[in-house]
Amino acid sequence: MKTTTPDPAVRAHALAALAREQMERKPVHALRLAGMAYAATPEPLPIAKRALADAFCRLGYANNGYFYKHLAPPGEEAVQYFPGSKLFLSTSTTGHSTVWSIQGEPLACFQVRIGRLSGGLHLFAGGQCLLGWEYPNDQKSGQDNGQIKIWEQSGSLLLDCSELPYLRGVLVFSNEEKILTWPAHSGLAQIRNLQGAVLAELQHPGGIFAAQRLAAYGQLLTRGRDNAARIWDDEGKLLATFEGHTDAINGAHLVSGGELLLTLSADGTARTWERSGKPISEMRCCPPGIFYGEVLPDGEHFMAWSTQEGAINIWNINGRRAARLPASSLPLSHAGLLKDGQRIFSWSQEEAAARLWDIEGTLLYEATGLQSAKTTEDGGHFWLRTSGGAVELRDAGGRAVRCPAEPLHQGDGSWVSPGAQRLLTWRSGEGPKAWQAAPHLFMLQTGGRLHRANFLPGGRRVLTLPYKGTPKIWSPDGKLLLELNAPEHYCEGIWLLPQQQRYLAWYRSGIAHLFDEAGNQLRTIGEKRTGRKRMFSSQPEQLWARQAHFFSDEQRLLLWYLDGQARLWNLDGQLLASLDGLKSDLKGAHVFAGEQLTVAWGINGTSDIWNLEGEPVGRLREKVLDVQVIGGGSRLLALCYDGIPRICDARGKAIKRLKGHSARVVAARVFPDGQRFLTWAADGSARIWDSEGKALARLEGHPSPIKGAAILPGGHRLFTWAEDGRLRVWADDGALVATLGYPQGQIDGYQVFGEGRRLMGWNQEGVIRIWDEEGRLLEELNAPGGGILCAHISPDGRRLLTFFGEEELKVWPLPSAIYEWLQGDPVDRLTEREVRGYEDDT
């Protein structure tokens, strides 16, 4: 039978449609199908690209990570994660429990026949045995007996103890050969083997409410209702008694290398003891009430906090307070050490605030207006849930890291791999999920509110300019490479001098600094200028530098100041010329005529033209709103107050008035070749002209005023956008190619890239769209939270940079760049190396 090869376009469309269908049910599979659709033809189809973008964005792309896979099927009642064994345990209402690997493979199924266990489940013996236990349920059965069962992986019972009076707790020994059980009221605890035989009995007067294992010493520690603690050996022999607290002991920790015991009590005191039971010191740490504490890594200090107040205190074990952290103005709900032992996290439900401190008491991070906050199970990160429902994951320094786009509530679980490259979350009724970071995504904490940010030439470095602070250069993976330290603030721009391997930075103050490739300051260029006196002050006003031009010979810098005058400097710091004469505050300036002349115009419409020796050579006779350079740099296009553009020579003399518009001309854009330009008027019409003033084409059709325009470098396509939210694509002969829509009505910024064949437009609502030269929509992104102040695409067209005017800057991959990543880094299975990425330090 003869077979035919499907048309590549048909195959691409089919794969893209299938990807969209399976997005919800099989998201990872859908993502791979979209990648296959993208690769189906030598020239990938827009519909395939669109499907790929949709799939990735729907899976959390806009929130810095995407859904990876379910590790257990939805519908499980509860999920537990056991870091030591790297296993998951899920339980369901059908009476069974399943053990899963972190790859999502079922390893064992236990038929649990005692229903919903009020005590809990414990997985041990490398996941081969399961212990389940529950409290007495006298409300239903009228009995006071609890029960314990242990199953093998095959489902057979190793232990069935169903007649344990008033069972309150179970502790599995670290060697997993014994268990300790204790009742709720009676003080008689029992050590049993896995066959249920009683090996020893521990008599703790008044009853036990908690027990813990001192594994390094082969001992047990019990805390009882008699406000005392006791240490026993593994055979049940009493070794020491710790009495003296007047209320319950909430915690006990070995300190000072295990030589001493620290106890924390609801009476508000902490006490240290020799392990023989002899008291050493007593500290009044908190008001009486629920009181908690943790020992710092040095074993000589501990943190203490109470639910009755909002402060956290750091004490040494000899009774001296080392620091006090005002963690909240209201009572705390939680506080704890992060895994590094150098950071303390606090959360107050009443204040709706979370804070991060170092152990010296310095506040590192603060968030308010939260619904909830908690540390992750690995202790290296913490989750924040905002009042709007968004979830953030932050590291031990308070820096935001990648996180999934779903909320976590009380009782939900989470685990973060080292470096936060992968996240595991589980929610009631849904089963655990794995998330992994978007490829090459990073987020920068720039240390100050950003003024500007962009890729440096080549796209392999990112430049950030804060309003107040140090300009910084970063690698594509977010590593800080260079800081350009200078005494001035408000850096306005940086030039890279490739021939000299240096950086030139200029500042609003009128000072420029030359740095070597290591960031060392070599020379200061320029001067601070003052002018008219400040209002209500006898002090003169500082004249800010408003614009700069660095010449192509990499030897000269021209700075224009607020008062419209300019100074020309060489890189040795020598003043070459002063350009004085403009009697107005500066509005704009250009260098033209082969970098031999400069024109500047003021806010009052006046203008002046100078040569670079500082001599005035002309001026534009009409009051101007804007000036553009045309004719290869030999002529000027002046947009005048009367709404009629003029073409002028290099001395400012008008050569021709352009009267083709029926309404006032409001703006102009010059073609990349410099020989043509586009003007548009208040009535929504536009015209294309040559540098002689000859009308070449009429662009009609916008029913509302045009807000902006972009010209692709080839000059064969133009984009215009209007107040009604419509974009139009035109040929250079005025023919309409396409009419497009844009959400929220406008474009606030744009960039041409991809060898002049792509246009990226963005607005402050956070909508980013990319079109090809025919107006086909290739990609659409919705930045979380909106509020974009600027967006840039790297020169290779693979990465997008956005910043919001705050300290955070994000760089993420464009969906069209994800295809290659899919091919080289499969997401539907884990390699052995990836599996090792889940390992933690436990």
C-alpha cells in the first residue's frame, strides 16, 4: 500500500491543535507537542509558535516557573514527604497508602484497613515498612484503646497492637528496630520490638505528653505533665531527672556539644542543666505562656519567643541576652531559624507581617499585608501569600526566587531543592506536583530603584542603572560581574569602549568617569555647573546635564546642560570647547553633519547651531517643537509651532515647507537610511517624504490620532498605532498590509530586532506582543502585576528583559527560544543527574 507523507503545514497545525487540547490534562505532554509543531517546518508557522507560547504561559511561565508533572494522582487525601529517603507517601479515603519516588513512580502500596488515622503514618526501612497509629476513639466505639499497625511492602502485617489503653504517642527509634508508645494519662510508657513484644517500661509520674530520641547517645528524653523532663537509656533505665519548672516544658535541646540540656517552659523561663540533672542557670526569657526556642549552630546560644509578645530574644546558655529582635508590634504566630542558622524568620498573623533578621538583630527583609507566611520544609526558604492571593518564594537573604503560580494554604506542604531550581508542592486532594525553573531565567536584586536597564552590545551582559546607587553589569545567569563605583548619583548612561576595553559613565551632575575593564576608576571628566539662584534661596541652582553624545572616534564627549549650553571634553579631561548661546532650558539636541555640527533647541522654541569649536553658525528661524536629522546628516527636519514641518539646511535656513497634511503635524520618524521620513498629524493621517520634501505616499485609515510609529530597518514596512488601540502595518508605498488590535489601547514602548524583521511592543499594563514584518502575531506575554516601565529584547532575540521601576529586574526566555531547550533538556522524564538535584542536606 502506498503511503503519502503529510504536508508539513498540515502536520504543524494538527500538532498545535492537539497541544492546546491537552494543556489542562497533560500539560507537559502538551508542551512537547507544541515544540514538535514548532519544528514541523523549516520556516516555523505562526500558529505553532503561538501554541508553544500559549502552552508555556499557561503552565506558569509568567510567574517564573512552570508546572512539571504530578508525582501522585489527584484525589489523594494527604501527602507526606520524607527527605531522608527522598520518598512521598500519599493516603486516600479508600483505605490505602502509596509510596512514590520523586520521579512520580509508585514503589509500594499498603492496604491500610484502619481508616483515617488520627495519629499519623510513618515510613521507615527505606520505604519498605509503614507504621500507622491512631488515638483512642471513645466517641464512636466507647473504647479507650488506641492501635498501632506496621505493614510490609507486600501488605502483610508485621505488628498489630489494637489494645493499647489511652494511646497518645508513638516514636520510632532511629535504628528502626524498636518503637516507644506512651498513654495519654498514665505515666507508663513501653518500648516494643516490631513484633509487639514489650521490652521495657518507663514510669514517668503524671503522664508523658512528648518524647524525643537522643540518637547520638542511644537515649530517650521524655517531657511529662509533672513539669519535669527525664532521660532514659534504650533499655528503659532512668538516667536523670530535670525538675524545677512551674509549668509544662515545651522544648528540650542538647547544647554545648551535648554536655548540657536546655529546657524551655510555659512558665516563661529557660534552664540549663548538666546531663546528670543538676541545675546550672535560669533565665526569665518571656512572659508566661506558650514559649518556644531553637538552638543556634554554635550550641552556645538559643533564640526564644512567645505567643504572648512580638519580640524574639537571643540568649547565651549562661543567661546573658545577646540580642533582641522587635519582630512584631503584636504577638507572634511563628518564628524559626532558617537552615543556614544565621537567619531568623518571624510571622505575626495579627499584624499580617513577616520579617527576616540576622542573628545580630539586623532587619534584612519585611513584608506586610500578607494572608500567611511559613518556612519551607528544607528550612532554606520561606513562602509568602499576599492579600491578593499571589505566592512568593524567597531565600535566606529575602531575595525572590522562582516559584509556581498556585497558592499554598495551611496544611499544604512544600520542598525546595538546593538552589531553588526545582520546587515540590502538595495540596489536600490534589497530590504532589513538581515545578522547575524556566530556562535561563534570573531575577536581579539591583540594590536600588532602577532608572534604566538594558543588554550591552552582544547581549551577553546586562547593565542596570539605579536612581541612586552604583551602576552594575551582570552575566546572563544573574551573576554580578562588575560595579562602577563613583561618588555621584543618577548615572544617565554608560558607553562600552571596545577598542580600549574601558567604560565611560556620565552622570546627571555633569561629571563623567572613565573605568577600566575591572571597574577601577581611571579619570574624571567634566565639571559641575551652577546657574540662576534657587527660589527662596540665595544659593545658585545646580545645572544638571540633560543629554550627552559620545563621538565615534572614542575620544570626545559632548554634554548639554539644563540651561541649553554645552561643553566638549576629551577623555584626558581637557575642555575643548564651550557652546554658549541658547537662551532657554534645553529640550533636545543632536550632533549631525558628520559629527561636525550640533543643534540644540529649548522649551520656548528657540534653537542654535554650533560647530565643535564653540562658534555659532546658525539657528532655526521658526519656533520648533522637535528637530530630526535627515538627508544622511546634511539637513534638518523641524516640527514647528504652527504645525507645518520645514526642511532646513545645516545653517538652519528653511528650504521647503511641507503642506501635504490637512491637520497639524504632531510628530515625525526618520527611516533608517536617513533619506526618507514619516510624519503624522492630529487627524490620524500620515505621510512619507524624501529628504527633498517630495511626498512619496499617503497613509490613511486611522479613525483616531496616531500615538506612535516604528519603521523596520529595511524600510519596507511601517507600524503605526493610534489611541483606539489599533495597529496598522504599511508598505513603504502606502499600501495597508494588516490591521491589528492591542489590549489596553496603546503601546508605551517598542523595539525592532531580529535583523529588522521583528517588532516588540509593550505597555505599562504588562502586555508584551511580538509581530513579524507582515504583522503576524508571533508571541504574547503578560508580565505579572503589570506596571512595566521598560522592556528590551537581547540582540540575539532569545531573551526578554523587563523592569518595573523597583529593585527587581527580570530576564526570561522568549517562548520561541524554548524549542531548542526542549530538544536538549527533556521535561517528561528525569535523568540520574536531575534526580540528584532533589537531594538535600538531611
